[in-house]
Amino acid sequence: MAEGRKLTTAQVDSIGQGRVRTGADAKERGLVDELGGLEDAIRAAATLANISDYRKVELPEQEDFLKKFA
């Protein structure tokens, strides 16, 4: 993460410290570029990959293997 954020490992450690952060707090501290949801992330990934024709496929949740024997 340090390399992608152009921060030193010490800077990332001092910011993170294993804490859970809100999106707004993470953005303020330079840990994320933008706030948004899944659709925003998909759109950004497609833009970075220079893909204009894409579709999102949602797969059904898989049943827990052990529940089959319960």
C-alpha cells in the first residue's frame, strides 16, 4: 500500500495502526483517492484498463459445503 500511495512504510504504519477507518477519514489521510460504491469502483477500474464495453455479472451465492451434511 505504501508504494501505491507514495508513502513510506512508517507513514502507512502511523496512519493505519490496524484501525478500521471510515471512507471519509481514509480519504482525508490519503489512503484512498475517491469515495464511492461498487459501481463507482467498477467504472474506475474499466477506465484505468481502457475498457469501454464491459458488463457486471453477479453470480449466485454458493451454498456452504458443510451445510449439505447438517
